[in-house]
Amino acid sequence: MELTSEAKTEKTVVIEADRISLTEVIMKTEKEKMLAGELYDAFCSELLQARNRSRVLCQTLNTADPTNEAVYRQTLLQLIGKGGDTALITPPFHCDYGANIELGERVYFNFNCIVLDVCLVKIGDFTLFGPAVQIYTGTHPMNAELRRKQEFGKPVEIGSDVWVGGGAIICPGVKIGSKTVIGAGSVVTKDIPEGVFAAGNPCRVIREITE
């Protein structure tokens, strides 16, 4: 049976759409895969260069004269993807890329915080992090053979006016609601709603904050 001209056109459009979609998949860079939460090669040249850039900027931040506000602010503007103009970060501070960190107004990090920003880390206004808080977006396959070559990530989102106590660990893919308090030393493996006090390993809601 011969196809009508309209059917032929529709079939051509579908084929072209499939071809474009296939091309997009094939042409994705390792960085694009990383940011999309897909398996990627962390040791490609583009990502190695990006991490080296971040390490140089972190070293500048961590060794600069603490009274030199101009160097401090300029370094944060170069390092942090968004929010470096008002961020208050007490050195030493370390991150994978910096470019994937988006901060609201006047976010504060105390000494020795680490942000592994393989995927987006989004933090709301006036959120506070105690000393040695660690935020992870990077993770690895359970399959050992695959783990040798590739990794992937899950974004982390933390609301406004959150207080994260010292030594807490925020695991990949976690969301923490606004005005929540996370107890010191907690390991946050699952989403925590807004307006609660949560603590423990694994972190769990203890009570609502009513005061």
C-alpha cells in the first residue's frame, strides 16, 4: 500500500526528530552528562581543567590576607556560580567546581566546609552552615567494574533560613526545607521538610519548630 503524501511527510518528520534526538545523545559532553545526573567520565580534560581552576581559587581564598576584603570578594565572585557577591565563607573552604553552587543572599559557611558540586547545589537566603559541614552531590555506581570508569551525581537543594549544625553531612539528592535546623553531626540521607528540627544518623525529624 502506497503512503499518501501527508503520511510520508509525517513519517519523515518522525525520522528527522529521532535522528536529531540521537545526535543530541551522541554529542553530549562529559560535563553535560555530569550536570544532567548521568554517568560520565570525571577525568576528561574539560572537567580536569575546571577542577584545577576551582582548586587554584580555593587556595587563593584559603591563603589570602583575611583583612584584604577586595581579594576575598573577587575570589568568591570568580569561584561561586551565583551569590558570591554576598556570601560569607570562612576559610578554609573546598569545592569541586564552584560554578555549580548557587547561593541566595548572605549565605554563611563556617571553617572547613566542603561542597562537592558535581551537580547543582542550590541554597536559599540567610542559610547558615556550622564548621566542617559537607555537602555531597557526587556518587558512584554500585557495580564495581562500572565504578572504575564512571560516576554520576544528584543535585542538592537547601531552602532559606536553614541552620545546619557543625559536622553534618548532606548526601546526594537531598532537599531541606526552609527554616529547618539540622543537628550537629547529622547524616542527611533523605528529604527533610521545612520548619522542623531534625538530627541523627540517619537524620530524622525530631519535632516541629514552633517558637
